[in-house]
Amino acid sequence: LYRLCGSATKKRILREAFERNARSVDLSPDNVPDINVITGVLKDYLRELPEPLFTKCLYQMLVDALSVCMQDDVPGNARLVFSILDCLPKVNR
């Protein structure tokens, strides 16, 4: 995600729109021209989750898996990572 967080006022307005009706929020460049506002709201949302998107156990599994990946086996590496992602709680997928 982007390092810049965007305007605090615009982030608050966008967040309130999501809280009112997330499905109706228009994220087109015409409506939200600063991508940093969108990514800032997303970063805030992820930061405020009661539990991380990746559980601690699955995070460690992913780190361990990435440490043993072989550079010349891209399909095998992808299968390994996807098998770990399949273990995520359904709500986190």
C-alpha cells in the first residue's frame, strides 16, 4: 500500500460513506482523484481489525514456506502459498 495517507478530511468522508453503504461507494478517479485517500482508508481498516487478516499461525507458516521456496519452481511455490491461503478463515479470504 502507498506510504502517503491522503487528506484526513477526505479519508473521514470516504470512511463515513463506506460505513453508510459500502456497496454504493464510487471509487472512480472522478469521485476520489487521490489514490492515497483510498489506500489510507484501507490501511486504517486493516489496522483496526480485531484480529489480523493473516492469523499469527498462518503468518508464521507463510514466512516458513517462503524461506524454503525454490527459485526455479514457480508453480510449486504458488501451490504451496495457495495451500496456506486456503487455510485462512473463510471471512478473511
